[in-house]
Amino acid sequence: QAKLPQTIAFGVQTPTTGAAAMAADPEREKLRMQWLQQFQKAVQADSWGQVVEAQEEYEKLAASIAAKQGVPFVASNDKDMMQRLCLCLSARIQALHSLTDKITPVDMKALEPVFESLFTGSETTFFPVEAHKYQSVQPVKPSVAGEILCEGEDHTEWQKQQDVLRSVTGTVVSLRIEKIGLKDAQEYIDPFMTVIVADPKTNLLDTHDTPLARDRVATHVFFNHQVYLNISLEDMQNQQAALFFEFKHYKPKKKKISTRCWALMELSELKRDEEMVLELYHKPTDLKKKAIKLHTEKPLYLHVYATFIRN
């Protein structure tokens, strides 16, 4: 019987983690400056009483931010701030439409330091606008180059995030399933991952199937899919839950979907904004964690990246 699993590496300062990397990344810096300039233009129009111009600029900015909320390079604190900024922009648009001041131009001006700190690695949790002024608003939908996205991947990611933020109270956990290492990776038909949250009595608290894998190479199946858990981090902790990841594929001869191997993550191993590398185990999945046997002796693992959003 194998020992209970451990993640292989924590705190890996990959190009997508670490304050220095964030601040130095040219794509993020370009986006930060673009949004800051758009925001300053919108606030100026708002302060001058140019209602139509202010609405248009706020809407374009909110839609642009929404379209980027699900991209891989966005860290937990930035996701949290981007969500709040979108809601504030949406609330101000509604206030301008209805000629009310639930959220004021002064409130909007106070958001400038938040825009300035995006993607810089800042871990500040202070937000200058009170939650009751924006938390119940319907957010502006994502768009690219002024076109509202009613379908497609960017909109789907945004919709998933909005749905879970409405239904989960506490810290929302997003898991990006990056890739899995398998010696025969190219042989699997329609591979996908199933994510399971279970308590010590093997009760299922949440389950998700990812879309099919994006690519397969010699020893890796690539997913790069995000899963938003429908149970908060706090609820998982209270119920002493664990996370299970099943690699599944289609067997045409048997005309059925089969589990090839699985991985386990204890909550103590769940780290935000860090790559987590998990050992793979022989099927069947053992939710009781009693009979665990390594799937392979080769250095092949499941790679997962987590972000948290405070809700």
C-alpha cells in the first residue's frame, strides 16, 4: 500500500507566478496601462457631466476586463479586483441611466489606485468602494474590440465564473487542469478529466467534467481547461474534503468511457497561484484513500494550477 500522496512541488516560480514576473510581463503591463487610460478618460467624461460619453467608456472598459477574467496569467488577487472593478463600472453605468447616485463619480475616482496596482503583484485586499454599492448589479458582458461575446470560449469562461460567484458564498476555487503525463498519451480517444470533491465518508460534494483535451503529444495530454468549484474553500475545509482527478477516455471496442488513472489532492496541498504537480494512481479511484498504488514509476504527473476569488 502506497503512502498518502504528496504534491511533488509547491511554490514553483514559473513565468506566470511571482510579483517580479507579473510586473515585468509586457502583455500584462500593456493591458494595465490601456485600462488605466480608458478609466481616466471615462471618469473625466463623468466628472464633466458628459453622460453618454461616460456610459460608453465605462461599458467598453467593463466588457474588456470581463473578457480577460478567465485567462491563465491572471492571479487570484487580480481576479478578485477585476471582478469588483467590473461590478463598479456596471453599477455606475446603471446609475447614469437611471440618474441616481448609488455609486458616485467620487467613488469611481477612488478606483484609480486599484487600476494602477493590477498585475503588479500587489497583494492588497483593500477596496475603496463599499460592497453594497455594487454587489447586486448585473455585470456588463465580455467583449473584444467592441463586440459583445454571446458565445465562444471567452464568454463561456466569464459565464461560468459569474454563475459560481452568484451561487457560492466564501472563497471560490478555480482549478486549471493544465496537462497530464502518460507514456502512451497519443493513443487515447476523446480524453477528458473528471474533478470530484468528496468528504471522508465518500459523499460527493461537487463533480465536474472538463471539455475534451486540446492536444496530445508523445508523453502528455494537454487540457488547459478551468473548472470553477461549486463549493467554497471554507465549506471544503469544514467538511474535511479532498479533491480527486480522474483521467478518462473513450474505448470504441467496448463503446464506453473508461478511467485510466487518477490523482488525489488533500486540501493542505491546495495552494493558490502555484503549480501543483500530482502523482498518478492505478484505477479504480479510491475515495476512501485506503488502497493507493502508483500508476507508473516514470516521472509523469498531473499538473494543476489554482486561483481563489473572495466572494
